[in-house]
Amino acid sequence: MSERETWTTRVGFIFAAVGSAVGLGNIWSFPFQTGSNGGAAFLLIYLLAVFLIGFPAMMMEFVIGRGSSMNPISAFEKLGYGNWSVAGALGVFTSIVTLAFYSVVGGWVISYIAGSLTGAYFGDAGTFFGAVSAGPTSVLTHALFMAITIGIVAFGIQNGIEKATKVMIPAIIVLLVGLAAWGATLDGAAAGYEYYLSPDFGYLAANFASIVPSAVGQAFFTLSLGFSVMVAYASYLGRDDSLPADGGAIVVVNTLVALLAGFVVFPVLFAIGAEPGSGGLGAAFVSLAGAFGQIPGGSILGFVFFIILLLAALSSSISLLETPTSYVVDNYDYSRKQVATGLGALVWAVGIPTALSTNTLGWYNAVVFNLLLPVVVLLFAVFVGWVASDLSADEIGRGTTLDAGFATTWLWWVRIVIPVAIGLTLVLGIQSLLIRAGVLEAAVILG
Ligand code: TRP
């Protein structure tokens, strides 16, 4: 067993957690979920979900992580509830499944960076997407993406993850601001902003039941909740840091990055009159890439956009690999390099089917989003709110100047509001899985 590292600075922790949170979820799925769910109507519900459900749920993982200073599986034993290790383990399992297809999408991004330089997707983005998204190219770029991820994780917390994310996050923000400024000069800007920012309440009322679970699922995914990742990261945290302050900073920065991505994507799509949100999983890679091919200066715009996407994807994938790696390194006598490589190879293998078929990738994504993720968050909520509530109340207040009322409110929120919200999400999520499987008729959903 090796000596446990801690973050060199509190800012190092925040950067790494933001790195985990900021990813394909912000720049790829957020704008396209917004696009396919009515624009500003979705944005509104999403923001509520992030702050009312996501933020308090993040505190749950922090409490378990810092309360135990252990990896997510051993954490529960350390706290005296060995049976609950199942919850942590399920989170780690979810990380492995997620990384498997996340890395495939990361591989697509690599192909698009190359394609921006050669102009390969400018004429016909759909054909290009077909060629790089499923098949030998995709298996190869998936391997490349995993290799980079393994390389960073092998260096450990301080030399690998902290150093990498400290460069990546500022780079992502600066580049996105630049692209958004460019977007403002496009012809489609006004129409894009209108769609993005001015909610259609009629649409919202009519589609409430489908918007809510998508927004809650997206909030969890984008904040990396339900994966035990925040448990793992908070376990490296010092005793007297304020969990709500750190969590607040992470949530705010993560939300800003997603909002910025919308300020890039909508003007670009409206500039060429593309339908926002059409095209499912491939959307960013077909409609957006197609738009880059058509607008003046689009090739540079596209290149920068896909570089940002790669940085964001990597800052998340290292965190997804870190969770299982930290568990094995804590418990078995292998070096970090060996473990990162072994697990990385396993993840690569698990992802191969999704590199061969975008339909399979859609399935992995749907199972994670609709089932695994809400189940894990629900288990955490029951544990933190009901099972280990003394410890939770104690731990949330540590290092803060907030009064006891804050801890009590949070605890009741975790006990009641979060489980109810997730219960609802889960029912709707399972329904949508059954529809995907052809077991239920689409019309059954949401009455
Ligand atoms: N939050 C990441 C994103 O928005 C994706 C993600 C989900 C993630 N769960 C995670 C990243 C766990 C790291 C660890 O793209």
C-alpha cells in the first residue's frame, strides 16, 4: 500500500473537481439537450436542477469523502457501514462504463481536430461522421484517447491531475470566450440568442414531464454526481476546508462553461439556418461541424472548438479513471502506473462495442443516464440523510462559518427533496429505457 497524497492546495482541488465536471457534458450535450428541448425553456429548468438538486447532492459526496478520507468503496467501512460499500462500488462501476463510451466520443473529437486541419468534414460532415464514429478508425482513436488519459493518471494526483487541470481549465474558458465573441458577429447571433435565452412558457408547460428528467439527469452528469468521483476527490481534502464554499465555486464555474458553450453553438447553428438539436448523439459532429464548413473563417473556428472539446473531455476522463485507480492503489500492492494502465486497458475493451456502433453507444449512454446515475445518487442520499446523519451534519459544518440552521436545512433537503426528485427522474428514465428497448409504446410516456 502506498502513502496517500493530498491536494497541494485548496485551489488544486477545486481545479481538479471543475476539470471533472467540465467536459463533453457541458460543451457537447448541454447545448444539444437545450436545442432539442425547446431552448430557453430547458435552460431555465436545468439551472434550477443544478442549483436546487445538484449542489446539495454534491455536498453529499463531499461529506462521505472527507468524512472518511478513503476511496469510495472503503469509505463506507471506515464510517462503520460496510454494507453500504455497494453504493460506492456501483458508482465506481458507473465510472468504468461511462469512461468506456466517453473515450469513444473523445476519439471522435481527435478525428475532428485532424479533419479541421485537412478540411475533411467541410463539404459533407455527415459522411465524415459516419466514417470516423463507428469502425476501425473509431477503435483506434478510442485507444489514443485512453492512452493519453492513462498517461496523466499514472503521474498521480499532484504531478498528473492537478498540473494538467490547472492549465486545461483556464485554456478552455479563454478559448470559449473568444469563440463566443466571434459568434456574436455572425448573422445568426440575434436569432440564436433569442432561442437560447427567451423561454417559451407554453412549450415548457406542454413538455414539463420530459424536460424535468432530462434536466435533472443532465445536472447530475455535468456535475459528475453519482459516480463516486466527488467522494474520491473530497477524500484528499483537508479537515478545515469549507465544503459548501468549494462546492459552490465548482458548480458556478461548471455552469458558466456550459452557458458559454451555448453562446458559441446557437449563433453558429442559426447562422446557417440549421435546426437546433436535431441529429441526436452526433449533433455536434454533424450540424455544428457542417456549419463550420459553411461560415467564413469556420475552419479556424472549428479547429479551436474541437481543441476545447478535447481538453474538456480529457480533464473529465482522467477523473473517471482516477476513481477506480485510487481504490486499487489504496487496497492492493500495485503501483499507480500498473493500475492505471491495467484499468485503462479494461475500459478500452469495454468501450470497443460502442466504437463499432453508435447505436450501442446510445445504449450505454441511456443506461448510465436513466438508471445507474439516479440509483447511485439516491443511495447516497439515503445514506447521508438517514443512515449516517450525525456524521453528515457534523461534517458539512466543519470548516465553515455557517450556522447550524444551514446544516439542518441541508439535511432535510437531502432526506426529502432529493429522493423525491430522483424518484421521479428514475420512473421517467426507466420508462424511456423501456421505450428504447421497444417494450413500451412511445405514447405511454408521460401520459
Ligand atoms: N461531468 C462530465 C461532463 O460533463 C462527465 C462526467 C460524468 C464525469 N461523470 C463523471 C467526469 C465522473 C468525470 C468523472 O462531461
